[in-house]
Amino acid sequence: MNKILLYLIMLPKGLWKRLGADVTQLKAILSVKLKMDDRKPLTMGRPQNNAKKKKSNYASTLTFIVGLFVGVMYVFPLIMFESEPYMGLFSFYTMLTVLLTFGLISDFSNVLIDTRDKLIIFPKPVNDRTIFLSRALHIFIYFFRSVFPMSVIPWILWSYLHGWKGALWFPIPMLLLTFICLFLVMGCYMLLLKLSKPERFKDIISYFQIVFSIILFTTFYFMPRLSESNIFEQFNILTVEWIKYTPTYWLAACWYWIEPNAAKIQGTGWLSILAVFTPFIMLWVTVKFFAPSFIRKISAIDGVEVEAPKKNAKKVKSSKLYLTLGSVFNRTAASKAGFSLAWLQTARSRSFKLKVYPGFAYVFVYFFYIFLSGNVPFDEVLDRMADSKSHLLLLYMTSFVLLNTVTNMNITEQYKASWIYYSSPMEKPGRMMGGAFKAMWVKYYMPFVIVVSAFVLYVWGIGAVIDIILATTNVTVYVLVLMYFGNRYLPFSMPEQMKTKVGTAIVKMIAAMLFMGCMGAAHYFLYFLWLKILLALLSIAMLWTLWDSYTNTSWQQLKMAEDAA
């Protein structure tokens, strides 16, 4: 498939040459980049044996299959506005533009700001426009491989609704949409690079990734419910004429070529011309004026920038909160070291933030999705929850936050630096592991539980205090059991793509779900306060015993756990 895409992308050689690129160099760069894309290893479900690592040449096929399933989400605007094709297309293109733009910023940021070119391509006689255009076209191919499968289902639906003319017309605005999204992201990157320092650029991108993950998750759950609302049935395109100034409506206006009589906004035919010329103007402006400055900024991203000391500058003391908390929650030097290491490293790791932070929002989104899915007015939701035991569901859902943090705490791209652990005079590495676990509990889980507990007390009253204590203890026991039997590693010592065998992973997952289900069910069916207090004491005793065993993990036990990974 890549050969076909490369052939098609190089057809307008004259255009790329007029934009200032060397066509031969451009084709060579794109060819190598596409080969590298398809040779990324697929590690899911494979034991990590460095001597037997396999490469996958089917990444594009897997992307296509996943895109088909994702494309089902985009058919809702076309169905909701079946009687008004322009409004349906406008909604479809707007939703697709927002999600693709955020997706490009998050998933494809490494492609656009790949600093490895500094060592390979930059020293060669390749001009800035060739480098910039190679990245832009590489992103375009990425986009095409993502947009095409996602648009297959909407394409089939549109063809069913509007016949063969709709089938032939549909791909044209989709191609134009890809260029528009590409330019929007380029402009966004340039703005971020102008407003921020190069060394802070990747941090800002990571926050975009977090926001995109939350938006995607929320949209997935609430879009079907939103489609059932009658708000769209009462919508009239004539009351929102401002949409004619948006590029997504210009794309929708291209339907004027097929059904001019269906247009309700005056001047729709002229707006379709803007849809055709705007992407090419955007591309020309981007390559001509943004390419040189963009390459200079990219060159400085990994550079070390030393600022001259300012006169009369006050010395700012670094925060010692983690040291204070480490002394409060730990007794041994090894556990204090593990606490500090985990606290600081999780604050600096972009990969950790990306994997963990969205989970904080997932809990609330999923919880309110459950209680807003019954077509009950929002002002009655709290009253209905107060008469139920739904607060137990919310309290036990917080286990995802703690489990996600402690699991990702052991994974890093710089896992080879963990040799320092084995050169230390620690008798029991479990002390450091326990300190790291406490750091995750205090830094992430405790504030989250405080917020959730405040909400529970507000809705269910002071009588829910024992439920909060029991649920918090049970969740800690649950996560610690999983760490003890399935994830007993030193902090930031395991490779990021480390996976266990599929059968073992499934068995552990089922066992964990059954264990948590039994704990939650036992809590749910307790109607007497004294029984809850008794179970809380038993849970605390279990936590104490398990904690003592976990923190006394020996080097031999640790090696057995690592060998089994």
C-alpha cells in the first residue's frame, strides 16, 4: 500500500519543485520513512526475547481495520440531518476536523518533530523546504491511512442515501479536509513554538495528548445519547448563518455541485470555490514562509539552552514537599529513596503523564454516563443517587487510578539505567518498592479519594464515612495483591513494550476482576454498621500482612518476577 501512496504523492512533481523542494531527495526521504513505519515491532501478546524479536510488515493493515470500527462513530451527523444534507455534512466535517486535528497533535507529533533528522538529514545538502515538505507529506500519508478507513462507513451510508452521484462526490471534500487539518496543525505548532521555549514544546504537546484522550473517551460514550435528543430535530440551519464563514461549511458547500436546490444559505455555490482553493493556498503559505523558521525551531528542541543570570534575581527554593511527606510515611532510608524517586520521576515523565492523567477523568465520565443514560433530568439524578448505593460503585472505580499509576510507575524508556539498583547495598529491594508504592498512593490516589469522598459525603451524608474507609482499604488491598503477584518490579526498571503471555495475562485479569468483584459484593450486601466496621478491621489486617510481605521482597524473589515477565 505504501508503494501506491508514494507513487500517487509524487505524481505532482512539478508542484513540489515549484515550491522549492528537490524531488529526488523528497522521494528518497519519504520512501525510507514509510518503510520505517511498517517495520515497527508488534509486541502485544509476545514474550520479550531479545534474540527472537520479530518485525511486523502489517501495521498499515491493522490501522485500516481499526479505522473501520472508529468510522461508525462519524455516521451520527449524517443520520440526524438526513433531510438537510448541508447541515449533516457540516456537522460531519466539523466533528472529523476537531478529532483529526487533536489526533494529529497527539499521535503524530513525533513524526512532525522527529529530531533524529538532525543527525541523519540535517548535515546533508538538503534544503529546508525539502525537509519540511517531506514531513508534511509524510503526515498527509499518515492522515490518508487514518481518514480513509474512518470514512468508508460514512461513504457507504452517503452513497445509500444519495445514489451513485454521492458515491463519486464524497472522496473529493475528504481529500480537501485532509489538507485543511494539516495546515491547522502546522499553524498550531508554529504558534506553540513562537509562544514557548523549544525545551517546553514537548511538554505542551503532552498536555494536548491528555486533553485529546479525554475528549475522545467522552465523545465515545455520550455521542449515542446525544443523538437521541430532540434538540437536533428542532435545529434550523437558517438560524445559524455564521456557519458559512467556517471552512467545514465550505467543504459541505461542495454538495452544491450535485444538489444546488437543497442549499438554504445564500451564496453556497461561491463558498464551494473557497473549499477548493483554500487548502492549496494554505500549503503554499506553509512551505514558503513557515519552513525555514520551523526547521530552526526543531533544531533547538533537543538543544541545551543556558540563560544568563538576571540581576537581583531572587533564589527560588525547590519544593521540599516530597521530602517532608517521604519522612512522614517512611521509616527506612531505602523506602524514603523509593518515595522520592517515584515522586520526582512521575512528575518529569511525559509518557507516564499521558498514560495516567486521562484516567482521572475517565472515572467521573463513566460514572455520570451510567446515571445519565436513563433519560432522567439532571436535577433528579442526585435525588435518585442518594436513595441508592451507587456511591460504592464510584468509590471502587477509583481503583483504576491507583492501579494505573503503580503499574506505569515500573515502566520507562530508560530502563537500562536501573543497573544502579543492583549496585546499591540494599538488603531488601522491597523497601524501595514499598516507598514508591506509597508515593503513588499519596501523590495521586489520596487527593482523588478526597475529592470523591467529599462528593459522596455531600450526596449520601455522614453515614457514608465507614463506606469510604472500607472501600479505600479494599482498593489498596486489591491493587497491592496485583502488584505482589503480577507486577513486583523496582520503580522505572522495566521496558515500555514489556508484555506477558496472552494466556497468563488473561488469567491474571480474570482473577483480579473476580477478587475485586467479591470484595465489592461483600461490601454492597452489608446492611449493619457493625458488620462494616468488622470487615474494615479485617481488611486493614489483611493490608498490614500483605504490606509486610511486599516490603520484605528479596533480590531472589525480584529476579524470579523479572524472569517471568
